[in-house]
Amino acid sequence: MSGVNDDRLQFWALYLARFAEGFGFITLITLLPYYINALDPSGTTILGVTIGAGLVVGLYTTGFTLAQTVAVVPVAWAGDRFDKRTVLLVVLGIGIGVYGLFPIVDSSASFIAIRALQGVAVTGAGLMSLSLVGQLAGGDTRANYIGKANAASFAASIAGSLGAGTLYEAFGFGPIFAIIVALMLVAWLGTVRFLEGDETRIHGFPFADLALNRRILTLSSFRFQYAFSVTLVRTWVPIFAGVAAAQGGLAYGGLAVALTVVAEKFTNMCCQPFTGRLSDGYGRALFVFAGGGAYGLIALFVPLSPAIGTAIGAPSELVVAIPTVLAGAALPIGTVPTQVTLFGEVSPAFLPLVALSGLLGVADSFREPASMALFADEGTADGGVASSFGIRELVWRPGSVIAPLLGGWLMYEVSMASVFYVGGAFALTGVGSFLLILVWVHGANALTEW
């Protein structure tokens, strides 16, 4: 019984690490507009090359992404070659230092440099925590435990995206990063106290062998295309909700836009432990196929939300009635509010858009834990689980970098709706090629046997 309890504590320590890493990541995304305002980036000349203010702002995110990409291979190699627990402690320690530095940045150059270090910390914590979860969990429960770890990360995303802006308006940057540092420190201490050392040691360079693994290649045929789909759809749902009608958007206020984002994260968080457990029992490849296909189909309906809202008679404003006794019976007659309008002015598209965003989260919850468990299966079998997750990260990178550029071009040169049609098409072609390769290379029963 004590062994079961010890394992439970190890998993909880890893879930806490996932939460802390996710909270720090989403908080910086939420605070990015405030940093742009505070730092007021301007153009500069380096070695005779003029860099415009727009490019400097782009480096606020690209510096982070490039550092993540560069960090994947060495961090994953170190995790397989040495003790993953030690590597996790190192990257959590880097995170503590990085988040402690953010309140004192005073220029675009320092912000970009610290964001790059944050990219190393986020990538390292994500790779090591997921690798350890996949390694600790048995093969028949792996997707379930990975789903729980992802749920912790989504919970952090919800808390961070809802709380960061409010805290900044009230207190500024300092207290927000004090909270993140405290969370990272608690995660570091939990890892020290409850997580056992990792005794696996993989010599050589497991990336080379795993890169030619037939199952990983098959999964990558789907994942490469699906990265374009998810990046386009997740990025443009809030853009669609918030930008002006002249640009093809719905021009909703900040709270309404936030709800469209939170809906996807909330349903994904709630469903992943359950769908992970189902995929352990009924076939992980089947859940990757079904979840990816459903995501693509739902994405096609997102730009149709205004038509859907009109067809079903969705309200153009949401109000809550307030009983007079609760509103303040002591106030003079005629001054007591009897109702409050939620989210500001919205159109009939609002409720369908929130519902579709939630359905996107449900669909992706079928795909994500199953996909991660398949990568963990292959890495564990071949002795390089961290490298297996590293390959998974690298396959995602082209889509995460190129898709925003593609989406911006489509939005301005074609239409807002075209972004979602192209995003949905990437998911559908991804599951189509995945199924064809699966049946052709691995047999007709592979969809349910994996």
C-alpha cells in the first residue's frame, strides 16, 4: 500500500510542476500587450541593418519559440542520458530565476533575452514532467495519467489567463511574478521531497533510432499537419471574436473574448483524464484519428457561428436579473438596478462561438493524451522516452511557426473565414494520411490495436 501512495505522491509532484510551468507560460502571453505598452519598442540599427518596431515586437514571441526549438534536443538527450529528476530540478530552478527577473526588465533587448531563457525553462519542464509521467505509468494506464498531467496544465492556463490581467491592473508586474516564483519554488520543493531518482541511463543518441521508428513516423505524418490546424484555429478564435467587423471579426469586449478561449481550455481540462482512460482500453490510434477528425470538422463551423446564432434565435445580449432586496433595497426608488448585462454588447454569434470553442476542446481531449501515450510507448520500449517526446515537439514546430504567418495572410488577403477552413482542412488531411499509412504499413487492424 505504501508503494501505491508513494507513486501517487510522485504523480502529484509532477502535476504541480505542470501547473507551475503552465501558469508562468500563459501569464506571459496575457501580459505581452502590457509589456509592449510599457517598453514602447522602436526601430533600431544593428550592424548596418535596420530592424523596425514591428520586427522587435515579433521577437518578443519568436525569441521564445526559437529558444524552445534549440533547447529540445539537448534537454531531451540529457533526460535520457542522466537522471530526469535532476534535469527537471535544474529547469525549474532556471524558471524561478527567470520569472524573478521579469519585473526588472527595462528594454526590449532584456525582455527578449529573458523570454528566451523562459523558453528553455518551459520546454525543459514540459519535456521532463511528461517523460516522467509516461515512464512512471504502466502501459495500460499511461494515457490516463498523461491526461491528468495535461489537465493540470490547462487548469493553470485558465487561472493565468483570467487572473493575470486583473492582477496587473490592480498591482502591476511585481506581485504577479512573485506568485509565479512562489509556485515554481513549491514545485521545485515538491520534486525534491516526493519524486524518486530516475535510474534509467541511455547511452548514445536515441534521437537517431527513434527518428526512424515506424510508429513514430506514422504518428508524425498526422502531427505535422495537425500542428498547422491547431495553431490556426486556437490563435484565430479569439481574433475572430475580438477584432473589428471591418476586418471580419465580431468586435466583442475583453471578457467575451476571454470566455471563448477559456471554454476550449475548460472542456479539454475536464475531459482529458476520462478520454485518456478510454484510449488506454479501446485503442490510442483510434482516439487520435477520431479526435483529430472531429477537430477539423468543428473548425469548419466556427466562421458560421453568426448564421447559426441567427438560425437558432440566440440572444444579442445576456442579462442577469437581480432581486431588489439583493440589489440594495435601501437605495432610493428608481436607482436600484434590476438586471446586469454580461460581457457587454454581443451578437447572436456569441453563444454558438463559445459552444464551438468548447467542442474543439472536447475533440482535442480525445486526441492529445492518446497521442502522447503512443509517443511514450515507443520511447519507453526503445529506452528513450525523453527523446521520443523531443521528436514530438520538433514535429510540431514548423506548424507553430509558419501557421501564424499563413493565418495573417489569409485573414487580410482572402477572408477571416478562410483561416478556419484551411485550419480544418489541415486536420482532415492529417487524419486521412494517418489512416492510409496506418492501414498500408501496419495492417487493417492497427487503428484499434495500437
